[in-house]
Amino acid sequence: MVFSGISGIVPHIIRFCETSKDKGRIMNRLGLNDVQAESYLAILTKQSMIMQNNDKYVTTIRGQGYLASYDRIKKIKT
């Protein structure tokens, strides 16, 4: 997948983690290297969009709210 910066990949990471995923699965699915994955996951964890639980990442309620807003904006744009 090709993404345009952090705003392009953020919703994909959050949506993918709606069911808990480990970092390796996130990297493989989204085509990220280790440094990129660590950076994005750290940012999203710090912003409470996802949380880490037993080495797996899962979307939080705040992350679900972000996705709902993202989907509404995307719908308006099309």
C-alpha cells in the first residue's frame, strides 16, 4: 500500500487494530518497516487512539470516534 504521510496511514492502522494485532501483523499488512511501525504505534498510543495489551495493539473508544469522524468526512468529500 502507498500512503500519503501520517494522515493517510493513521485510519488504516486504527481500523486494522479493531481486533487486537501484534506489531508484525501490522507491519506486514500495511507495508511498514520496523522503524515506521514503532513511530506510528507510539504516536497513536500516546494519543490514546490505540492501546497496547500483552504485546498486541487494539483500537480504543477514542480511536473508534476518530474513525467515525474520518468516515463522515470521507463521505462528504465523495
